[in-house]
Amino acid sequence: MTGVDDERPRRDAGVPVVCSACGGDGYTAQPQLTVLDGIPQTGVAAAPCTWCGRTGRRRGIHAHD
């Protein structure tokens, strides 16, 4: 069976879009306190993105009938 319905993506699948939390990197910046030469500063460590699960993509756009 080949018809119009077969060519459409599933309704619940959605179109993958770039994750807005990590910008597509799969990791987010986690600020941490560091001390260099006795001076407190903010250091940045990379942590896995909890929104997309390190893929950098999320389901976003859904087709409407």
C-alpha cells in the first residue's frame, strides 16, 4: 500500500530540532567555584544536558491534520 498517509511521518514522532538548553552540543555549562592563587573565581565545567540526553536534538515540531 502506497498512499499519502504512508509518506507522512508519524504524528507523535515530531521533527527533531536543536536543543535550546545546550545549543546542540549535548553538554551544558555548570559554573563552579575555583580558587586560583587565593582569589575565588568562577570556573566552568561541562555536564551532560538533561533536556536532550547528550544528543543535542529534541522532538519539537508536530504536524497537525
